[in-house]
Amino acid sequence: MTEDWMVAIPQGEIHLRDDRKKTSRRSEIAQFQMSITQAVYSKIMSRAPAAFIIRQVALSDAEAIPEVLRWSIAEVCHADHKGDKALLHQWLANKTPDSVTK
């Protein structure tokens, strides 16, 4: 079940920058669900999640993770890509099962 490996990422603010253009800005993000490991969650949040089911990684994870990434980028980053299909395609192009299994 996907709920078993998804955690709620709280709403907040993210600092975005473009090193090529030497620009930066802050953007608000809404709460969203994301697949994540306990180690990564602990590093980001400075604490362990309240509940986590630990299990072996399966091939289906490699197929599901890109879908979560693609959805997250399409929905959460809408303020950045503003629905620009060409830009969104560019951002999503490498979010595939092959790229997450390397």
C-alpha cells in the first residue's frame, strides 16, 4: 500500500535559486505526500518520523517513485513552471524507473 511509505511533508517555504542566471527567490509550498526513507526524513526534519513501516525495497517501488516525483513536480512546483508544457516536459523527462534504479 502506498500509504505505508508515504509521509506528509508540511507546508512551508522553499528557497529556489538558479546558478546559471545568478537569481534566487522564495516560494510557498502546500503540504504534500512523498515517498521517502527514514534516514532522509530524519536528516531534513532533524527528528525521526512518528511512524514508519520498514520493509525491503521492491521493483514496484522503482516504478512508483517516478510517478510520485512527476506528480510532485507538476503539482507542487506549478508556481514555477506555470503550466508551461515544454518546461514541464523538460523537468519530468528523467523521472523514470530506469533513472531511480541507477
